[in-house]
Amino acid sequence: MLRQQPPPIRIEMLDIDGNINPVWVRWFQDVGKGLDKFRQTPDEVHTTNETLTSKDYGKIILFNIGASNAACILPTIKTSDLYCVIGPIYRYGTGRLTISADSLSRIEYSSIGGSIWCDEPQRAAANVTLQIIGPTQWAIIGGTGLWVSD
């Protein structure tokens, strides 16, 4: 949660010359930095298949695929990765985005080494956020669209 100190209301905002007091300048700069945390632009944009790594945990990933199909391969789960989150992973376009686990893991109720996909032609944007909840298990913790598993 973003916590911002209250404005320094006991300090005059403007000095005698009409300049903003440096205390207020710093306060507004801090507010601006806090607002930047709410602007969530994608960390990565892909237009075709991509294999993710543990460096992608915590990133916002966009697959701008139009009417084409694309595959997203999730990283292999390590014990040190437990509870890491990846995504949201966005599918932008009407093509099928398939997200696959490694050969030892599953995503929600998919088979081991299985996948989930979204290919709703009437939905131009969908997303899913995944979290590692076990040594071989990815859980869907949020998203939009219809994600089907094998």
C-alpha cells in the first residue's frame, strides 16, 4: 500500500517572491514518485513465442499477437522460487496464447507438463497472473478471459 506523508500544511507554500517552498517541492516530488508505482506498463512485449526465466518473476508481460498464435513457456520451478508470481501475462489480439509448464509441473488442473490457453475471438484482451504454490504447482491467482487447460 502506498503511504504518503501528509502535506506540510504548517509551512507556507510560497515564499515572499512567489516561489514554491523547497519543502513543498520535495513533497510533490514524493507524491509523483508514488503515483509512478501505479502506472503499470509492460516490462516485456512479445509478438511471438517466448520462454520465460526466473528473471521474469514479478514482471508484467504482454503478448501483442494480433490474430496469430503464440506460446509462452514458464520457467522451471526451483525450491527457492516458492510463492514467486509471474504476470500478469496479457494476450492482446484474437489469436491463441498458450502458456505451458515445464515437463514436471502443472498449471492449476492441467496435466503435468500441460498448458492453459485463451483464444476467445470476441475478446481482444485477456490476462492471467500465476504464482508458484508448490514444488510442481502453478496457481492462477487472477486474470480475465476464459483460460482453458488440457
